[in-house]
Amino acid sequence: MEIFYKIFIGLILATFIPQTIKTITEIIKTRKLSLSQLFVDGGMPSSHSSFVSALSTAMLLTEKLSMLTLVTIAFSAIVIRDSLGVRLEVEKQKKIFKKLYPNETLVEQLKREGHTTLQVFAGIIFGAIVMLAVLL
């Protein structure tokens, strides 16, 4: 199989599998079938981190240490930082919101936004493993 298709399949798997895991977990927790969960942000593992980790792994394996690889790794670092940053900002907003509206239930819904460090780390490891499995 041509390398382009292998990378493409690896990227799809690195994105689709974490989203599927999160959807199945949510269905088990809530006992409700909701395919909209496939498109929800947050949760374990981070599909954003998984995707960019798989992309960086593919570039490192196919292009070795090149300018393209360095740009890909820099792009990945930005995406991963943003995944964590959303959670940090939501936490700040949640504290303010809780003070202003102590009885609101929206505060609990904000809990799922963004990713924890563990979720991002799991996504990074998962994406790299998926791409290694596809390419090697």
C-alpha cells in the first residue's frame, strides 16, 4: 500500500477510535444512545492530541528530521497546548460563574469542556502507537 494511504488510514484511526471510546463510555454512563457524542469535545483520550501525535509520528518516520517534520511538531505542540488551555480557561470561568450564580446547573456541564493533562497525554501516546502500528 502506498505510504500516503497508510498515513491517511492512521490519521483516521487515531481520530475515530478515541471518539468511539468516548461515545461508548458516555452511553454506558448515561444509558442513552446518542450519536451526537461522537462530536463532543473533551473526555478520555483526547482525539485532537491523538491526531496531531499520529501526524507528527508519521512525519518523523517518513521524512526523518526535516523542516516539514519540525513544522508538524510545532503545529502539534500548539494544538496540544490549546487542548489543555481550554480546560484551564473554563475552570477560571466556572469559578466566576459559581460565585455569580451559585444555584445554576450549568456549572456542572462546564466540567467536561477541554481536556485534563492525563487525557491529553493518553491521546499523544495513543496517536503515536496507532501510527506506528499502521506504518511499521
